[in-house]
Amino acid sequence: MPTSSRYTLIKGHFWIHYPDHPRQGPEPDGDTVSFAPDDLALVRGLHWLSGHGPNINARGNIPVRYEGIDALETHFRGAHQQMQFARAARDENLRLLGFTNVVFFPDLPNKVSSVDVNPLRGYVLANGIEANGRLLGLVYAGDTAMADGSRPFVDAATLEQSINAKLVAAGLAYVEPYDSMPISLVQHLRTIIATARAANMGLFGMENISKTQSGRVTDLATLQTLIMWPKLFRRLTAYFSEGFNGLGQFDSWVRQDPIGRDDSLRLPDGEKGNMHDAYRVDADTMTLVYNPEELLIAPDPSPVGAISALMTPAFLASRGL
């Protein structure tokens, strides 16, 4: 057993709407929400997992990235995933946080035009600041008797009460474990998703690209109709946005960038691997080699480490160096 907890309890309020400037407000989705801590010093004192500090805005809010899960994208670089389940994850997330009668702008479908009550009380069991400056952690609605800034150990029962775990159990989010998460919690999330998969909950059983289902992906328009692992979707979105057609060059494109594309990870047998080990491409058809929950992904290295990691022969050759 570790002698100290990785988690810091941070109390505050969840925001999904700015009444004074609603069209410039937050854009909540299935695995992120804006959070205003009671004590910003607690956020500033967290470990920077990838060398990037917290992204706190002028209102004192910081986006929370839900640890250990990945929901379908409602918006990413102007693209989205299959909208039924992308929006279902977002709407269930907001419901679990306690928000009611949430209405989005017709012309800005990710911005909240009105909601019954905002902000709402809640707390995060924070595990640090992730690569994009977001607060990484387990998310809970309401309040708790535990002290703000305390360092509780998180057991399976506490994990199951998180909105993170509830979204997985409902079949509305993938499990995407990083090795910054305690392995006991990773294993419990794997148990939760195994139950959801066996029952064909939510999107499970309907995936277009998985270990058992191959999907043809020729362009960005096709990609946006599919149910698939969001992390791989984000790589494909960036690839097609650079002007590529079909999947013929996707694998070499992924391998060129060991930080932003070809993440380091542990395979199910414990061997070191990379993102390119997680999928198989045959012409324009893609299949997963592993379910996302079977992998253990390493956080992006700090900027100094990233520079060293980028200096691979493939990266240098791709730039004519």
C-alpha cells in the first residue's frame, strides 16, 4: 500500500453557463466541466503531470478532465463523433452534476443558453494537472463532510460514486486509464466496463470500430458518423484535417510524432508499446487490437522531456533533417 494518497479533495462549484456572457460560456461535454474551486491555492499546489500548469481563467474557473474515462466528442477541432451518444454522455453528465432544464443555443449547440440553477456545488478528488492544463480527477456532485484540501485514499466504493464511474456503467464512456491513476482503481474501472460491455449498455455493442468490428474510414465526414474510441478519433481528425485521404498514410503519420500522436503505453502483457500498437489498418479499414481499457497510457512528458523524445530518426527524417 502507498503511504500517501495521490488525491487532493477540492471543493467548489461547477459552471456550465455565464449569465452575463452566455455565448462566451463554457462548453460542457461527456467528460469535462468548468469548475470554480473555493481555494485556488489548492489547485496551484497540485502536481503537474506533464509539466504544464493549471489553465485558470479570469473568473477563477478551471476545466476538469474526468480521470480514467473518455466520452464521445461533441466538438473537437470543428468535428464531432456520432452525435446520439456524444450528446447522451454530455446530457447524463449534466444530469448527474444536478443541472436541470439545460437549453443550448440553436446556432451554438455546445453553449448553454439557459439552465434552472447555475453554478452548482460539487467537489473533485484531484490527481494533478494534465497536459492541457486541466484539473484531472474524480468528480462528485453536492458536498462532503471531508475537509477541503484533505488527502483521502480512494477505494472502490468511493470510485463507484464518482460521475466518472457512473458514465462508464451506463455505457456512455470508454475507460481510458493512464498510469498516473492508482492501479487498484484502474482495475476496478475495468470491472465496471466489462459489466457494461457484457450487457451491451449504451454504445457498447454498437461500436463501428472495435476489437471485433472493422470500420471503413475514408474521410472526415465518414469518421464523424462512427462510434469508436475517442482518442483514436482525435488522431484521425487531425490526420484528415491535414488533407490526407484514406488511411494509407495514417500509420506512418502517427509514428512521426511520439508525443502528440504515438503515445507511450503499456500493453496488456506488460510490454512497452505505443499508440500504433493499439490498432490495425488494412487499406481504408481499421480495427482495434485491444480495447482501450486494456492499455495503460503514459502522460505526455514535460516540455524538456518532450523535446528529447521528438528527436527520433523518423521525426527528423519527416522534416528533412
